[in-house]
Amino acid sequence: MLLYDCKHLMGPPMRYSKEHKLETHARIVKKASVRLREKGAHGVGVADLMKDAGLTHGGFYAHFDSREALVIEAFAYAMDRSTERWRKIAEQTPPDKRVTTIVESYLTPEHRDDPGRGCAIPTLAAEIARESPKTRKAFAAKLEQMIDALAAQIPDVPRKAARKQAMATIATMMGTMVLARVAGNGDFSDEILGAGRDAVLAGATPPKRAAKKSALRKAATSARH
């Protein structure tokens, strides 16, 4: 009887609201995105990820069908943050300086030394390339969004040419960041960052403008002769 009374006093099991579940889900994804960028897709277990979010391992499947599902959401979250950061920079920068500003804000010692809060591509791309077709497809979709976001900041250039330039810019930035992190955080690493910045910015002049400048130089040379 006493046991019955205690159960009666305790009432029914606590049920969380839909909003609480969504907030918890978002917290897990955010925490996981940091840890995955720090340790890599295979460097962190589900138990560790849940512990970071303040939850038990057993609660994982209440939010995700599989570990792969969490990985996809986590790197998508990270890439969305990078794309949004670029858009905010663009909003505060004159059109002709947007790409330069984005590149200079990306290839920095601060970004190099804090992978957990940086771009997901340098830390996860090599691993994602060996994942399932589903994971690669999700990653590729986010990469294309990132390319389109950068291409939109290149003025006075046809869309196809802007996309091509954005692809080359992103590839060079990501590769530079990977090499800079491999080199550590000393002078050699700083040198790599600087070389990458110079290489990207040397090719950042829109083709139309470059052609116009070339024509003006030729005209000026002809006038002198």
C-alpha cells in the first residue's frame, strides 16, 4: 500500500514539450558540430557527443536515427554558419571589396588555431569523401550553396564565370588552411597563410575589369609612342 501511495504521489512520468525536444536537438547538433571539427568525423563517439550536450547515451536515438544522421546535421550546421558569415561580411562591405574581405577574414591565424568554430571543409572534407553516398551528397549540396554565396559577391561577371572563380577561390582557401594547420602555428604556417592569401587575391580581379585595365594600359602605351 505504501508503494502504491508513493507512486500516486509521484504522479505520471514527466513529458517534455515539443519545443523542449527541438531545443535539445539543436543543442546536440551545435555541440557535435564543434567536436567534429575539432576531432574529425571518426574522432568522437556518440557517448562523448551526448555528454557534451549534457545528455545520456541512451537518449541519442530519441533525436537521431543513426550516427550518420547526426554527422550530416552537424556539418551542415557548420557550413551554414560559414556561408551566413560570408553574407554578413558582404552586407557590410562595398561590392568590389567583398571577396577580398572574405578571403582575408578566412585565412587568418585565429581561424587556423580554432578549428572547432571554423569552416568545416578543411577539417571534415577528406573524411566525408570516404563516407556513404548519402553523406557525400548532403555535403556536396552544402558546398554548392557555399560556392553560390561567394559567387554572388563577385560583381560585373556572368554567373558561370563567377561560379568558376568562386570554386577556385574556395579550393585555394581550404587547401591553404589545411596546409597551415599541418605546419602548426609558427612562422612557416603564417607563411603558408600569406602565400594562400596572395594567390587567391591575385586572381580575384573580375575578368571584365582585368580586360578593361589591360586595354587601358595598352592605350596608354600606344599614346606614349
